[in-house]
Amino acid sequence: MLNIKDIRNDFPILSLSVYGKPLVYLDNGATTQKPRAVVDAITNEYYNVNANVHRGVHFLSQKATELHEQARETIHTFIHAKSTSEIVFTRGTTESVNLVATCFSEACMNEGDEVIVSAMEHHSNIVPWQMAAQRRGIRLKVIPINDKGELLLDEYRKLFTERTRIVSVTHVSNVLGTVNPVKEMVSIAHEHGVPVLIDGAQSAPHIPIDVQDLDCDFFAFSGHKIYGPTGIGVLYGKEEWLDRLPPYQGGGEMIQHVSFEKTTFNELPYKFEAGTPDYVGSHALAVAIDYVSALGMDNIHQYERQLTDYAMSKLQQIEGMRIYGTADDKDAVISFLVGNIHHLDMGTLLDRLGIAVRTGHHCAEPLMHRLGIEGTVRASLAFYNTREEIDILADGIQRLKQMF
Ligand code: PMP
């Protein structure tokens, strides 16, 4: 069981007032707030450790390297990867997907080859593939959804051809909250000998992740959405795949030897980590992961599920409420519109009540087209949110409805 009152004390920003109202922060899908331990870790590293990592013989460099590599260990354990060589530090999910789209399409795809994505992808799992498509002459195929916002698995099965080279799908939709059956999807893809990249931006913060159990070939997530700092994220890749891919960017760290005639590349995972890494960020991310691990990902998942169910039933009672995303398996994200109130008006007015929600297309324009709307209001939950906050949201919506 989580003690939410104690947990909230770990997040100083949650006691802020906005326009004289207590902050109700329901924009966790965009980014999460940071516990004191994470902020302290950043300050402490800059005050007491800071030095560039790897190859430094001096005390501070060795200390910083230790923290950076320990962070890789922490992440490897957290997602249950086989080895730390499979953990590549990136700037976040977006960079992780770009890395795979660029390197995989270069090494493993030719003109006419196909990548399968879904109708509910974030732009960051569409555009990198489109860019690869332009460079390599490959095609995108799209798994459709039903009106509840669930992927149609029969249609997914039909999309495979002898030209399918990779599947790239989101684990949890940042708009609908749908939890996709990725384990089953991986197994279907593997029957066709096709690897799978999972966009875990919205799942890693909420659901226990075991990449070996999922058997996915790549898994991407962002530090800032899992209570860590901005600018750091992770790409997990099975060693056999990472070995097959060419480097992403060139520079320091990713090489073994350089001459003007020939350069040899570093071993995994450094082959994919050109330049000075965000070693303060990696350590702070590990502190965030230690924080959620101490709470227990199962406890977090269970609590957030109950809170999502509560929010769904509370919001559904509001007359004129239309909720987008009513999948049987749904997690922590609720998108909605009320009557004919524009999403932007709703978001702006809720803000005046101290309630932070997101409005717009949520970087998923193709999904908006599928739903036949321009945007939604989105409340996205974290374990520090409470039923009282959901009540404040519901009361706020009622008040605004009366104004219109
Ligand atoms: N995928 C999904 C499903 C997301 O929700 C997001 C962030 N909104 C991203 C990818 C991109 O993450 P980032 O901006 O941290 O790279």
C-alpha cells in the first residue's frame, strides 16, 4: 500500500499554489514532477563529484564514471535486461526511436520493405519512420483501432507480408490510455521473424517492465516521465540486434581507434553513445528509478489503476462528457471533451482553478483524424494524485459547463 500523504511530501512542487488555488497537477503524461531525492542527486553531483566520465584517471572522473555506470546497472535491473550492454543512454524516447529508425532502416531495410506502426502512435514513432521511408524507399503500414481505442489484432496479423521488416508500436497510448497487448504482438511478429520496438514512454512509469518476458527486441523510454530529469532516456536493445546495427552518431566515446584511413567502433553500448553523455542525468534517473522501485511498481500500478477507474466513473457522470479511450485495459490517461466546449477553453479555464491538464492533439494528429476531432483535454495521472484531486477536476468541469 502506498502512503500518498508521505509520498506527496517528497515532491515539493506539489504544495505550490497557482492563482491562489492549490496546484492539481494532472499533466503527468507530458512530464512528471521530481522527488527531492532526484533534485538533491543533481545538486550533489554538481557540487561534489562533477568531472567528465570514462578514461579519466583522476578521483572525480572515476567517481562520476562509477555513478554513471551504476545507473546503467540500475536500469538494467529495473527493466530486467540480460546485460548492461543492452542499455543505451539517449536523450529520451524520441531519440531512442530515431536511433532505431535510422540505424535499422540502414542496416536491414531496402526499397519496398515495410514497417508496421499503429493508428495511436505519438509523432515520435511516426515521423522517424517516415524520414527513413524517404531515405530508404520503405513503406509504413498502420494497425487500425476500434471505437474503444483498442488495436485490432486480426488486422495486425493481416499486415504482415514477406516485406515486413520491423514492428514499432506504443505500449500505452498517450491519448487514449490503452494498454496494448505488446507481449502477444511481439510473439505474432516473431512468428514472422520480425523484430519489435516498443515505445514505453507511457508504460515504464506505470507498469512493471520485463523486457525478457515481453521478448521485445527494442524498448524506449524517457527519464523525465518517470520522475527523473529531462534530457536523459533509454534505449534497450537485444545484444544481437544492437550488434547488427551501425553506429548512430560519430564522435568521441563511440570509437575504439581512429585514423584518417580507418576508424573502429567501441563495444556495446558505447558504440551508440557518441560524445559526453549526460552523466548527471543518468545518475539522477537511477535515483528516480530507485525511488519508484522502493514504492514498488506493482503497488504503483495497482494504485493508479484504481485512481483511473475512479476518475473514469466520476467524469462519466458529467452530462455531455465524451471520453476518448475506453479500452478494457486502460491506464492513467483520460482524454475528453464536454458538450461543444473547445478543448483549449476548457484547459485555460481549468488552469485558473489551479488544475494543470494538457489540451490539443497530444502529438498524435493521425489519431485525432481517426477520432474525427482536433484535440482533447487530457488528464494524466501519477501515484501522487488523489481522489480529492479528481473531485476538484470534476467540480471544475461542472463549473465551467455552467459558464458556457
Ligand atoms: N511516445 C509517447 C507515447 C509519448 O507520450 C511521448 C511523450 N509525450 C513520446 C513518445 C516522446 O517522448 P520524449 O518527448 O520524452 O522523447
